[in-house]
Amino acid sequence: MAMPEPINVEPREGYRIWVEYDDGASGEVDLSDVAGLGVFKAWLDREFFEQVHISEFGAIAWSDEIDICPDNVYFDLTGKTPTEMMPGLRSQPVDV
């Protein structure tokens, strides 16, 4: 099963974004826990934060250097786990 892909993203108040995925899942995600840290200091400029878009590679992005993984956002948004979305993960051997 392929992971759903984001098809729309919009900035919201504070450090929240609204995201819609191609499977119909949608909602707001709060990113304030990383705002102001590392590369995410750029978000302190509100105009920059509002430039959120879906990159040509499917990431939720603000620039070529600043993006977040759409899979993690999907898991946060839906409460689903990687093994729920990709059952084959359970059967993969783990090298220690």
C-alpha cells in the first residue's frame, strides 16, 4: 500500500498548517514544537511561513532547503501508525 500524498496545504494561525491528502484525510497540524529551532527559525518571519506549498517531490515545503516529511504529518493528523499503513513492515527482518 502506498502512502497517501498531500494535495493541498495552507498556512493557518500560529504555526499550524491545514493539509489535505489524496485519500481524503485532512485537518490542521500544529508545528509550534519545532518553530524557531534550527532551520525552522525562518518561520519566525510570518511571510515566509505563509509560503508553505507542496514541493515537486511531494514534501510539505517552504523553500528548497526547508521541508517536512508528509508521511509524518499524515501519521500525526490521522493517528495511524507506519505498520497500519504498511503492514509489510512487520515481516521485514531486523539486523541488530
